[in-house]
Amino acid sequence: MRGTHRRALGRSRGGFTSKLHCLADALERPLAFHLTGGEAAVCKAYDDLIDLPEQAPDAFLADEGYDTDAIRADLAERKIKAVIPGRSNRRVKIEYDRALYKQRNRIERMFGHLKINRAIATRYDQLGNSFLGMVHLATARYWLKFVHAA
């Protein structure tokens, strides 16, 4: 297995990059990660991440990248509230809970905490598995503050 798929790298406007997708709970704790190439659409990671939690969430907060009819239909079938703003090019505007959507910044803060580790912020590792290993180590370190507080 050689090539860019093993490295999870792809061309995007910024150059040769990758995207780290995360599923987190309401307390900013990461539950699962998925790594894709930089050119991959954000919504491609949905299927890999949504099946992972042991308990189904009450709501799914995501940005416009996850605004597809298929994702909305899947969330409705699972009885999960979709808190996803509609894309600007949608013909029919979609209503969503704006107050709840403000909580989405928690995942951005969680990524900020993980990026304290230079190896994650700059992605030194060539292989996707090595990089995800480093992400999991940083996540374990991040989770320690929640375990210690309990």
C-alpha cells in the first residue's frame, strides 16, 4: 500500500494538506476521529463518525459542509435533531436552532487544545496512521483533565 491514500494527503487550495474530522460530546471531549485528504468533501466523513457513539446524541451540530439532503434524512431517520445551517446556494432556506448552534464553537476550542501539541498543529508525520496515533495520544492527555476532575 503506497501512495497518498495511505498518507491521507490531498491537494487543496492551501497545497498538500489533510483534514481531521472529529466527533465530540457536549463537554468538548473528542470521541472519534477520521482523517481524509485535503480535497475531500467534509460530508464524506459523516458516515464513518455517526455510527461510533454508544448512545445516540440528541442533536448533531455541524457547519455548512454537512448540509446535504442525505445527511439530513439520515439524522431524521435516527431521530437526531439536525442543527446545521443551510448553504448559501440552497433554494429553500432551512431553519435551525440558532441558540443551540452557538455551542458548535466548543469543537473549535477542543481542536485548539489539541493543537497545543506541535506535532498535531503542523502534521510532521508522513503516514496517516502515525499522525492519528499522535492525535490519540494528545486526546488521552486532554481527557485526563476530565477524569481528574471527577
